[in-house]
Amino acid sequence: MGGPDFNACGSLFKQGANSTYAQYQYHGPVNGLYAHNSRPLLITVDGCKDICGTGTQYYPWKASSATITTWVLPVLGLLLQLPFESNAFWPTLWALARWCGSPIATLSYVFWNIKVTSKSAMMIDMSVPYNTIPDQQSDFAQMRDSLYILSIMNQYCFKRGVSSDAGEKWLRVALFSSSLQLKSARLDARTIVERRTDLAQYLREERKKGVVPVFFSIGWFLFSLALSIQTAFGQLGDNQTAHTLAFGLLLAWTPVLVIATIVDRHPTGTIRVRRKLNKFLGDVRRSLLDSELRADYIRSLGIPESDLPWTTQLDIPEFFEGDEFFTRFAGQGRLRWHHGVAHSILADSESNFIAQCGRGWLESSGAKSSMELGPQKVVGLSLWSSIGGYMDFESWDFYRGQNVQYYWSFGVSLSTFTMGIAILFVTIEYCTQSHISTENYEDARQGLKSTRRFKRNTLWLKYAPAHLIKGSKLLWRLLFRRKAREYASTRRSLEWTVENKEVQLSKVNKSSRQFRYPHVDFRMENEAERLFIQPQAAPPRRESRR
């Protein structure tokens, strides 16, 4: 049995609308386009079933095939570019279900991790003066390796059991220490710095590549969207054209998700990388539990043994059996509520001294110790209308006369603007943070120079939002009678600048008191900083602090 012909039954309804089918006219409230313009003849759902039947009128194959070639195939091609895991059927299936079933939630997780990596890249950039990029044997290169390893760790789940503050301090020692002697040195002569350097190089070599071709592959999607927009506005009111355009706008999240997940995806062999990370952390843990190596480590730092009580929490053989601290890969929204281990370390370091020091913070005498030991208190790892059912049988000419182009223009503008801003954001983040993951150090130096030029030329774009946020926070504290003057003179977030920040000694010393180690001094050692910070001997270490 053939389906209904809405053109024929529409003509039949209009001919008898005032006589035979008068009882089927819909006179109730309407919304949308009809609420602001003259309404046409509307038929109730019961009337449509009686006159037209209850079957389905399908689009002709010509129209359906055009939709398939324009949208379905390009979208499938984009989805195949997603960062799937090799030889993992069920994880791949569940990841695809999360990506396609809840793309907005997935994008929120992906953008969060991109911003964490961006923060690490900016900290590395701001660690030295603007016109300086040290060589590969410098503290700058070591900090670059450490923060890159941290960004990889951020995409893995960690085993619950050890306290969050002990876990963070353990990671700090593993990532930033240069004096801890590894217990595995009897079999492996490499120092902890050399182990980190080799690990970071391995992670960079394992990084998923081919990001740039993916950027170009979305060109077909954007071209199809442009054709649909042009066709839709050339045939205003056509039902098929409207559905095709709506389908394309509905899938506007697809290129954003693909680009964001590819940029965010670091390791290709997630299991191999997890084993490497756990092996390194296991060697550090065993070294901290060795009484002789721990005593040497404490002497190298110049702190009392009572300042490392958290190491006893690492002595849980059944918990650390097999060196399984990181358990599974959770990047790109594969696991709900995953936020990683990097934020607490970056937030503590940034708010306690890096933001106050600004550019060149790594040259302060206490920077490396502060990154390694951390503050006294750490954050821790942690479509019928809703009014009534009705439909109409109007043609294109009716909708053209009802200013439907304004509604279409608003919908298209909102969707394409959102998609464009998201693609631009991901592109900028990829370009400005790629220097942290580049394998060749000289190429990374050139990339950092390009990043600095770009940020310097676009620095003016951040002035208005920065002043707006600062003014809003200041107003909030004034309304609630907070110390507005003290707030105005401090900053908890690192701000990208060109020149070194002139940190007043009183502010720096005030910041250093937030740490357990008051002898750590954040004074700059280069000649430029000595112009406004006078050398001062560090206070003598007390025998006990409580």
C-alpha cells in the first residue's frame, strides 16, 4: 500500500475547509512563525490522519541520496578520524558511544585538558626572559620535560588508596627533583634527571601525529555546509532544503570534536605509556622508602627529616603491587568526572609564587625547590509544538512572505559562529602549545619563538577581558568588605607578558611564607632583577617548626 500524498490531501483540505472539513480546522494557540504573522489554514492531527491517512510519505531517492552524499558520508569520514585505541574493541565501542551520545560533555572534558596543557606550555614559556631560550642541558629544558610528562599523566586514572597530599608530593619529587638518587641506579646508571629526559623523549615520539591533515579533512564538511546554506536561502520555505540544512547544523559539533580530541590525544600506545609512567614512579617510590637514599635526599635539600612524614604512606606493598599507580587511560572524555592529577600541582605552584614572579620565574633561587617540595597545604589529587498538534500545507511562496529568512539567518549565524569560534580556539591552542611536545629540541625552540611573536602581536586582545574580570573581582570584594587593596596588588593566575615582572621583595617574601620552607628565597639572580631587588641572606634554618 502506498503512503499518503500530502500535496493531494492538502489541496483536498483547502477546498473543503469551510464546509466538509470545517471540523478539522485548528483554531487553538500557536507559537513560532505563526504567532507573529498571519496564520494559514491549519489542520489538526486527527484531521490529517482522516484525510491523508496514517502511512509515511518518504523523500524521493534523489533527495535522500543527496543528503547521504552531502552529510552522512563526510560525517562518517570525520568520525573515523577520532583517536580510537588499537586492539581494544569494547573500550573503542564505549568511547564512540560517549562521543556521539554526549558530545557536549565530551568537549567539556577535552577543553579542560587542553587548557591544562596550555597552562603548562605557558609556564614553560614564562620561565625565562622573552628573548632567551636556553639550550637542551639547561633547567629550562628539564622543566619542559617535567611539565610535558605531567600533561601526559593528566590523562590517566590513578589508583585510590594513598592520601591525596602524599600522592601529589610524590609526583612532585618524581617530576622536579634533581638530587634524589634512584635505588634502581645499581642496575641503571642514569640519574633521575636523565630518566625524565629519556621518558619525555619517548612520550614525544609516541605522540599521535597527523593533526594537520585532520584540519584539512574538515574542509569537505565546511564546504558541504556552505553549499547547504546557499541552497537553503535560494529555496526559502522548501521542506526538504530546511531539513538538510538543519541536519548539517545539528552535526556542527562533529568537526570541533574531531579536531579537539586529536589535538588533546598525546600517546598512541596508551598501555605502553602507562607502564613506562608506573615504572618510573615505582623507582622513585622505592628510593624514597630506602632509609639511606632518603637521608641523602634530605641532606641535599637542607631540611629536617620530620618534613617528609608523608613518605610512610608510600610503604603499602599490597597497594603498590606491580607498580600500578596509573590504572587506565581516560583522556578525551572516556571516563566521566575525570580531571587528572595536573591541576592541583599547577594551581598550587601558580598561585603561591609563579604568578607573583611572572616572566623569568625559573631564575629565582627558590623556584626549583618550590616546584619540588610544594606548599605546606596542597590541593590534593583529586517535534510537535508544546502548545498543540497541528500542521499546514503551505508552499514556498507563503513562507517567503512571512520573513522566514530572518529566522533561518539567526539559526545559521548562531550555529556557524559557535562552530567557528570553537575551531579557532582549538587551532590557536594547538599552535601555541605544540612546542612542549615537539620531538626535536631545535624545532621546539623555533616553535616557541613563533608562539611568542604571535602572543605579543595579539596581546591587545586580552586587555578588555582581563580588566573586566579584574574589575568584577574587585567589586565583589568591595561589596563583601574584603581586603580590596591587598587583592589588587596580588594575582593568583599567571599572566603572559613580554618583560620580566618587577616583583617587590616584600611581596615575594610574603609569598614564600606560605610554604613550609621559609629559607627558600624567590629573589631573581640575573642582573636585571638586581636593579630592583637587593640581595639578602636567607634566614637561618630553625631546628624545629610546628
